[in-house]
Amino acid sequence: MRGAGTGRAVAALAALVTVCGCTAQTVGPDGRPRGPIHIEITRTAPAPPPTSSEAAEAAGTAGKPPATPGTAGKPPATPGTAGKPAAPSRAPVRPSAPAAVLWARGDSGRDVRELQARLRQIAWLFDGPTGTYDDLTVQAVRGFQGKRGLPRTGSTDTVTWRRLLGMTREPGHWDLYLMGGQPAAPPDARCLTGRVLCISKTSRTLRWMVGGRTVTTLPVRFGSRYTPTRDGTFEVYWKSRRHHSTLYDSPMPYAMFFSGGQAVHYSPDFAARGYAGASHGCVNVRDETAIAQLFKEVRNGDKVVVHW
């Protein structure tokens, strides 16, 4: 019975030691007893003082937000451009080349006639067309250019020509040859022998022919549809150097009559207006010098052929 009680006493004492944590205490390095639970804290060595470059870098970044990943080494964004793509670089703008010149002073031909005819339509030119780029044409082109803010060169370049085309219509044949200069039609067969004033209504020309050879060619004008010039074969029956028409009260210098009151003569109206007008039935010549010479050469009795 005593043995059982002793065993229970020993078991109770063991349980008490376990609950209370009673252990043998250890002695620390300082000779003092240590607690049953020992936590050992390892101290970190103090950091070395920063170098001069690190201090400068720290001073330069004080107060700045941390860099966004991927932007290290990039220059800061310009205010107002954040999130916007960089503007593409532009090549330097070179001055445009001057417009190509089509026609200029001294040029001649059909294209110059068209230029002159179009300038006449908008009252920049009052003479011609002559087919020659003369001083009057230079002045007309220069005035047209200046009115539209173009360089006043007096030469017709591609820009000037396009502007003129947009303001005018396509000239007709007799617009181009309003003041004469058209090529003559082939002579009628009746004109190939003798001395003949060979007059073509088709080309509006007069050929002075001797023995089938053309001596002189002149532009001429005829009567209107109300006073037409008669067709056919005639002969000169009267010459009057300073003739004046009593019927129409108009001068008819260098008149060579061939059919009643119809004659070949100089016309100052034809010289001034060209084919914009018409005669009263006569054959008008606009070149006074040329008809004065013709008047000297033609004789009474010479043949006159008026044909189409």
C-alpha cells in the first residue's frame, strides 16, 4: 500500500514539473543565471558611410518619384507630351521650281496665234493675232499676270496658260486669223495662165499670178450675206487711185473695178477690225503698202477669178 502511494506521489511531482516548466537553469557568460527560454538576437553591423558619388546621386534624386520600370536612362518627358508619340521629323521645305515657259518674246507659230486670240477675248490685246510674240503680246501677258497675282514676266508659262484657258473659249479658225496671215488655197485652174487676180473665198486670199506663178499673196475680205461678192471670171475695166464711194460715202483707195461697182481696194476698216466686219461687196485688202504696189502692176484688161 505504501509502495503504491509512493508511485502516485512521484507521478504527481513529474506532472507538476512539466506544467510549471521547471528546468535546470543555465548560467550565462556574465555568470548570471539564464531564463528557461533564451532568444538570441543577432545584430547587423552598421553600414559604411556613403561615398561622395553616392551622396551626390542621393542628393540629385531627393524629392523625385521613383522611376517607372523600363524608363531608366531616358530623358524626362516634356510637359504636355506625356503619353503622346513623338512628332515625326520633317524634311526641310525646298522652294518650288519656277513654272516652265511655253512661249516668250520672239516666238512664232500657230500656238502664239491661239495665245493672242484668247488675250483678245478678254480685252488684254487689241491687235492681231499675228502669230509673232511681239512687244504688244509681252505687254498683254504681263498685264494679265499682274491682275491675277502672278509674276509679271511677260512670258507665257504653264501657270499663266492654265489661268488663261480657264477664262476663254477655244478660238475658231477665223479667230486665229482675224487680221489675216492664213495660208492661201491652191489656185483655181483658170488662174494658171495669163495675168490674173486669183481670189479664193475659201481661204480669203488673193494671189497675183503671172504665167501660172504666184507673185504676191494677200488676205482679203468679202461682202456680207446681204451684199455678197460675185463669183466668176471677170477682168479689170477701171482703176481709180483715190476713189470715194458716193453710194456708201466711204473711201476706196487703189480701186480696181472688175464687176459693176465691185472692186479690189484698200480698206482702213479691214485694217482696223479684220474679219470682224465685212464689205459691201468689194474685195477688201488691209495691207496698204502691198496693194499700192499691186495697183502699179495690174493693168486694165487683166483677168479676175473669184472662186471657192
